[in-house]
Amino acid sequence: MMRFLNGRTRFLALAVALVVCGAAMSQTTTSRLDGSVKDQAGAAIFGATVTLINVATNETITTTTNEQGLFVFPQVRSGLYHVMAEASGFKKTMVKNVKVDVGIPTTVNFTLEVGAITESVEVTASEGQTVINTVSAELNTIITRRQILDLPLNGRNPLQLAGLQAGVAGNAGVRTSVVNGLRGSFNNITQDGINIQDNFVRTDGFFGLTAPNVENVAEFSITTQNVSSVDGFGVAQVKLVTPSGGNEYHGSAFWFHRNTSLDANTFFNNAIGLPREKLIRNEFGVSASGPVFRDKLFFFGYYRGFRERSASALLRTVLTGPARQGLFTYRRQDNGQLQTVNLLQLGGVTPDPVTTRLIGLTPTPNDFTTGDRLNFAGFRFNSSVINDNDLWGFRVDYHPLANHQFEAVFSQFHSRFPNDTFNDIGEPFPGLPGGGQRSLRQLGSFAWRWTPRATLNNEFRWGFQRAPVAFINREPFASGFRLDFPLVTDPVQNFLNQGRNSPVYEWIDNATWVKGNHSFRFGGQWRRVHVDSFNDGGIIPIFTLGFNQTGNPNPLSRSAFPGGISTNDFNNASSVLAILGGALNDVSQTFNVTSRTSGFVSGASNVRRLRQNIFAFHGGDTWRVRPNLTFSYGIRYEWYGVPTEANSLALLPKRRDQGVVFDPNAVFDFAGDDVGRAFFSNDNNNFAPSFSFSWDPFGSGKTAIRAGYSISYVVDNNLTTVSNAVNSNQGLQQTAVLRNLSGTVGRGGIITVPPPAFKVPRTLLDNQALNFANGLFTIDDDLRVPYVQQWTLSIQREIARDTVAEIRYVGNHAVKLTRALDFNQVLVRENGFVEDVLRAQRNLATTGDPARGEPLQIFPRLGLGGLLNNATIRNLIAQGEAGQLAAIYLLNANLFFRGFGGEQFGAQLTRDFFSPNPNALFTDLVTNSSGSTYHGLQAEVRRRFSQGLWAQFNYTFSKVLTDFEGSQSNFSAFLDIRGGRALELKRASFDVTHVVNFNFVYDLPIGPGRHWLGATGGLAGKLLGGWSITGIVQGRSGRPISIVSARGTVNRTGGDRSNKNTVLTSLTRSQLSQNTGVFTGPNGEKLLFDPSLIGPDGRANPGLFQNPNAGQLGTLGLTQASGPQFFNADFGLLKRTRFATPLNEQTELEFRAEFFNIFNVSNFFVGESHNINSTSFGRITQTFDPRIIQFAFKLNF
């Protein structure tokens, strides 16, 4: 298989191939409309003419029925249509205002009455358009324009409505929700056919990078399961469509407002008497649509502005006024009284002009709850946060001929966040320069539709999305260096600039051919993803203030402090003096390469340019076997090109087999297409079949039994995973550190850091010479594309006019999911170290010294005898953390092991005693080592808009099991490699057993033209009529939680290992569940567990929960209980008043009030892992949003 990476020739050849071959409805903005034409006796009418008329544009398409009386329009743009059927000897019949939704089949059935063709019959869409899906087994739902406009949306992002669909679950908002138990990265979201996701960081399942908004989304569909061969690059498919213009002019102007005074305070703010946090938001804009030339050229345009002002409460640490003068206060050791000395005099130090000026920029303390409260304390302030953004765009539709249509869509979102307190890079103190972020996101989609005849049509589409984001510090660092202050907050924001852009380019060609009872779909798609990133981290040298052994020795001595001074106070005094005197301790600077031959370049940013091509072909058929039975089948082929770095600035081991993780002599070299070394081998056999049927057993159009099976290949988060692997091996970036500096900041102490030596190829031993924490990252050469097998069985039934009920079983199995594992787990059981730790533990308990008592076997063979007098070492022994002890020794190999310098300290052991690969701390291998299973029962009742009411209710009962939910990097080491996946199989963190959703739009039947007071006119009519209420109600059971010890008893801690080692307990799962929820503690605090499970010191009750000891693992198991339940109700009240103007008789003034969490329910938020050793075990400190009120005015015409 070609790589599709070398030159324009192959690209042009592929583009031509796509146009020639055609495609089906993959990533399109169209849908299928079909139906039947029968006489009153139920006999099929052959050769009847069926005409489809677009209500907005007057565009007309015609076809005829086949021998079975069936017709189909295979690619129809979403919108309102009149559908007309006529045949000789029958009255002409028209079904008016049929709604065609994106990506969801529509069925219209005709029963023609005998009569002259000049006679006509009109029926409503409610009568002629079926509410049952008798064509497709896909589990899909349409979110209509009315829902988007009228439902209360907190944030006005239509994608929030995706969270209301059966099978969608989450713990922290819709953005991070998952579909049917699958990773969020398995979703595919498009707008006007073009992918709008962040294709580098894909963990948020419902995040649209191009900022979808109420203004630029006409409707969207979401397919949650059993997708056909026409859709790919994921499982769940979300298709958004931009509104289009028609033959009538329409427009709107709007203003939405939020204010602090309208909102409720949070539960915990109320509990401690804090005021509401400031929030003032204004959202405003306009839209307009209409014809440029009637029936030919149409436009739609919009603008939306967003202005938000809030405040972020920050706490900094500053020197007190006396300390800035050198006056240091401490508590004497002899009598406990306070004593003040002049450090400048004691040390014979002159204040440094640079550090004195910088300290002078900071305020004096106003909060004495932090610091030592004598010489340094807190400064608390509200930092003003500005969040401004603008969204604008347009759509143009051109119909030059009946069989040719052109479409162009463009949008731009410009975001400014000048004081980024969320990422803690904003102003360090009021008025001082800080860091912010800005982004400019664009989407373009351009299409040409061609219908050479009624049974054949084709759509070619090209588009792009790009979203460069930059985090920029307004501090210019004109001096060429940065300073790191001890004890206090740095007066200058030391953050350095970084950013990235991950544009997507897509070429798509879609075609459908209708032949008899078959609708054939075939074709392909090409998606090209770029990731261009830069990171200036560390490239400006940073000097640490402080004293050292030789260059700047500490001029203070403890004996000079009257009455004696504690170690902690003496260290604080030394730090204060170092600040005042500008004493330099060390300097560090990060160096990067700019090419494979540049070596390290001072001041060069870390720039990487990832590239990936994804390619797909597919073919399928929808076969209407009988009017009441439809089979759909097809196959899709997807080819995911191996990512590459454009300049091969990537390092991977030369050895490609998995055994490299145990090779102490592993050699790293450049990898990528430029050097002819792909990161891993291509996966060329990704064929994804699909099969489904939809059967109306009674032929009445009121019941459908649907079932299907399909395979979907998924993008996952592999670009980030691969990037992390190839960029984390040492060699292309290196931080140089110079220690024992002399001099001061303002008096000649600033020096230049020379670039380190550059060496590639390089060995593991070269990397260990830099830092014993270094290791090896590599990728399985046979890394495969993950895929999902999915199946479903459902029954639909029309239970009332315009209302359908459905119950379905949904299952899936995700296979070969990406997970990177560390194969260099520390050795502690095989070598007797666990037993030696237990001996030392017993010695420590009985004699107070781990070395006295039972003779030790391993510790004496380490350098310095294992340093058993060290407090950290003793604490780990007491806690039985054999794995973490081994890791500490490995991280300090120069002290404890032969071959690295430990010989001079009596070391007898080599590093391979604790490490399978002695020249690496870790050896991470990206593999297909994960998977998941999901089973769910989903029930739903839907009512399409009729008689003033639209409603949807659904319930999901489900369970998802996995060993790893996925992450940004997909790196997750086993807690214990001997236990592997089986030890970590659990309910996923996003497994929510019960989920209930209800949403509705109801036009109150009061006022002119309504059921009650329908004859009321004049002012009274204006006041009484036009009222609507809307609502969204959600409820769910709690998220899975784990109770952990977080101790390194068999493996080192760090990463996510800590939260996998659970506890020993006598409680059963049932008992634990009964004692988990929301409880009130003795002091009024909110607790996740019954107070009886918590000890008096805030830790877990030791009689119920115990830590595993050395060599042991917790026995409780992960995710054995669930956290607090969630309930939320959002409501909206709308009043629309119509009035006439000289230009338009349909002008409408709309007022709306929206109440988010109207009942102000305190929904408590908890994380997954809860550590029994924490003094705040089970303490709840967070809630979801309290009640928020929003008002709006709109003018519609």
C-alpha cells in the first residue's frame, strides 16, 4: 500500500480516482427519502410520477415508482419538502411539509384515490410521513432546529443536546461524555461533511473545535450504534448542518445576558460564608438569509459576539514589609519568644538592585493563613478574567441548473483570553504582565452535487478546518533570563510561549445509484491531518536564587541567631537573604535541535510537524426486498497511514521487535519517512462489514423490528500516543544545569549556558548519564488499528399519532485498543527484597532502627547500606512500600549500585538486581493490549412536533467493563505485570448504570388561534398568546469509585499506578455500597462515606480498611461502589409576540428566561479514587453548578 506521503502526483491521482469512483453518504449532509405508492385496495402502482419540491428554494426532483410501487430519492438535503405523487386514473396527491433530516432516512407512503389526474388531494406530513424507521437499523436520532432554538442550552452549544440521547453517559458534562461505553475518541463529528474535532487531543467525545453554536447549526443527527458501511473513522457519528437560505428573507437579532446577582451561590461558598463569584456575560448577534436570485442563488450569514467578565480568586505568597528590609523574625529555641534580627547585617550582604526592584513590584501580605506568617505570608486577590470571542460565517447555495447544485460554507471563531488564570499562567500579581491564550478557528466546506438522472447522483466535497491556539506570555524577558525565587511567588510570570495547530483537509465524493429495489452506495474519502506544535519551555535560562557549597556559600550560621533557631527557620532565613542579596545557586536552560544536523541551538523552540493520511473505500446496498422488509449490507475499507514527523525529528530504538524493552544496549536513531524508518508497519487489512435489516411484520407502517451487526475502525487518540512515544526519548531536547554559581543577579553573576554536546545515534546508557529517571519509549512494529464489533436488536411501535416507543438491546466489544505498558517493573519478589523489607519493618517496630534486630540480607549490599537512617527510606519501610523503595534506589544509582559510582559507598549489587533492563527506569511499549465490553438496555419514547408539543424520554440500563479507559497519551502501566489485565478489569470510570433523560418543547394552548381563548384579539391577545415552556431533565446514578491505598508495595508509584493498588477490608461489596453516598459529618462537612467508615483523624477507619504490606496487593478490587447520584432540571419560558412592520408582516419579538438547575439542587462531584491514608478521606469539596438564570431578547423576521 502506498504511503500517500510523497508528492502531489499521488494526491492528484487519488483525487481523480475518488471523483471517478464516487462514494456513498459518508460524511455527507444529505439523507434518503423513499416510500411507496399504492391504490386504495393496497395494490402497487407502477410508473407513478413522484415529485420532490424544496419548500425554501423551489428546487424540484422527479422520479418514478418501480414494479412494487416503490420510489427513492437517494441524496436529499435536509429541509422541508412537499412530496407529490400522480398516476393516470388517480387523483394527484401531495404530502406537505415533509421534514428531511440529515443522515436519517425519511419514508412517505401514498394511497392514491381513483379520479381524474386534474383533481388533487393534500395531506399533512403527520399523515403521510411515517414516524417508524422501516429502512435502516442504525440507532440514530435527529436534533431539530426547533430543539436547538428553544431548549435551554447552558452555553448555547447544540452539541449539549447529544448528551440527552440513549446510551450517552458521563460524569462531568456532555463534552467528556461517551457513547455506549466506548472511549470518547471513538466519535466522529462533522459539520457540513468536514470533521471538526481536535484530531490531536481527542479525549473529549463531544468537543467541536470550530465552536458550533445555535446560530450556525440548523440541525444535527447522532448515530450511536450499528453504523453502516457509509460512515467511518469512528463509531458514533454526529453530523451537523449549517442553515441555508431560501426564496424568503429571514433574519434575527438577539441578546442573551447573565449576571452575578441572578445566580445562586455554590453550596460550599454558602457553607463558609463566601460571596458569589463574579460572572457577567453578554452574548449578542444577528443572522440573515434569503435569495440573491430567486430559485438560483441563496445566502445565509451570521455573527455572534461573546463578552464575559469574571474574577478568579488567587492566593500568592509574598515577603512581609520588615522581611523586605532584612528584618527576620523567628521563635527562639531557648524560651520560645519571638526574636528579630537583621539578616543583611548578620550576613554582611548588600541588597541586590534587581531582586530589590522585583520584590518591590509585589504587594505586602493581606492573608496570614499561609506561609510562616512572620516573614512571608499570603496575598489574596481577585484577578480580573476577560473571555471574549467572536463567531461569524456564511453559507451560499447556487443552483444554476436543475441537475447541478453548488454549496460553500465558511465560519471563523476568534477567541481571546488575555489573563489565563485557568492554566495558572495569568498575572502573578495585580497589574503585572502575565500569560493568556488566543485562538483563530476556521471551517470551510465546498460541494458540487450532480444528478445526471433521477436514479444516479454524485456529490464531491472538499473542506478544511484549522484551529491554531497559542499560549502567550506578555512578559518579554528583555534581560534574556528568568529568576526562580524561593519561598515566595515569582514576581515575574516565568511561563514561556507554546501552541499548536492541527488542521484537517478532506476530499470526499459521494454517489448513489438506484436500480430497481436496490440503492447502491460506493466510494471513498481521504482525510489528511497535520499537527504543528511549538514549545518554548525552558529555552530562556532560569536562575535559582539561593546559596550553595562553593560558589555562593551561605554567610549565615545558626550560632549567630540569639537563643537558637530551628532548622526550618534557619532555612527560611537563608532563603530570604538569598532573595534580598540576589545570590545565585544554579541555572538551567533547555536546548532543542532545528534539524537532524543542527545540533542543539540556543533559544530554539521545540518544533514538531506530524503528518497522517487516512483513506477509505466503501460499498453497500439498501435492498427493499418487500415493501415491509429492507436489508442493508456493505463493506468498508479504511487505511490509516502511519504518522510521521515531516523532518524525521523523532527518535526510536533501531531494534524493532518487542524484545528491545529488555535490551540494556538499545540504540536510538532518527525515525520517520525522511530517513526511511517508519514509526511502525502499516496495517493494511482493515475491512469492516455491516449487515442489518428492518422489518415491518404487519405491513402497517406502525411497527418495526430492526437488528444489525457491524465493525467500525476507530481513530482513537493514536496521534498523541505516537507523538508522546517518539518525542519522549532523550536526544533531541536536553536541559543543561550549571550548579554552584557565584555572584549575584545584579552584580555580574548572570552567565551564558553553553549548549550541550549533541549525539545521535545514542544508547540507553547515554540517556542514563543525563538522568537516572530516563527510560525507553517505543512502538510495537505490528501496532494495529483498533476496532469495535457492535450489534443491536430493537422493536419500534407507533403508540399514538406522531409518537413512537422503542426498546432495544445494544452491545459492543472494542478490540485491540491502544495502551502503552511499562515492561520494566521493579523486581522485589523474585530476589528476596520483599522479605528483607519485612525484616527491616519488624526491626523498626521493635528497636526503632531497621538495621538492628533480625539480620538483613539485601540492604547491606546496597551503597551506604541502603541509607537506612534516612527519614524517607524509614517511612517507606514502615509502610511496606518495597516497590517504591526499589525505585528510589534506582533513581539514585550513583549512590547505591556498582557500575554507576556506588562502589565508593560500598555497593555490591548492580542495577539489574531491581530492574529487568538496568539501563532504564522504564521501558514503555505502545501496544494493542486493551479492550472493553458493553451491554445495554435502552428504552425511548419520542414525539415529533405536533399540536404544539415535541418530547423525548429515554432510559438506559448498562454496564461497561474495561482495563483502561484511554487517556491523552494512552500510557498506563500495569500495577503488577504478573496479574496483567485481569487484575485491572473493572467498571469504567464513565460506567453509569442508570441514566434518565427527558426534554420537551410545549406551546401553551392559550391565545389567538389556540385551544383556549383562541378568539381573543387586540392587546389582550398579544399578551395571552405566544407562550411556550421548554425543559431538560436529567438523572443518573453515581460514577464508579475506588478505595485505594496508593502504596508502592509491589511496584513503584507514579503515573496511574498509585490509584490501582486498593485495600484490605472485611466489608462486602453490598456493605460498601450501603455506606457510600452523601453523608453529613460531625462538623457539618459533606462526606462520600458513612462517618463510621472514617477515623477521628480524617483517615479511613483502620478497623475496616487496611493497607497492603510489602509484596501484597489490595483485595477489594477497583470500582466496587458508586458515588452520589445526579439530578438536574433546566427550564425555559418563552414569549413570542408577532407584529407587523412596513417591510415585513411576520416580525416577531421574543423574550425568554432560562433557568439552569432551576431547583438549585446541590449535585456533589467526586473523583474516582479515594485514598484511605488521606486525612480528608471521603471529604466532598466540589459541586456541579448551582442555579443560573439567563434572560434574552430576540427579534425575528
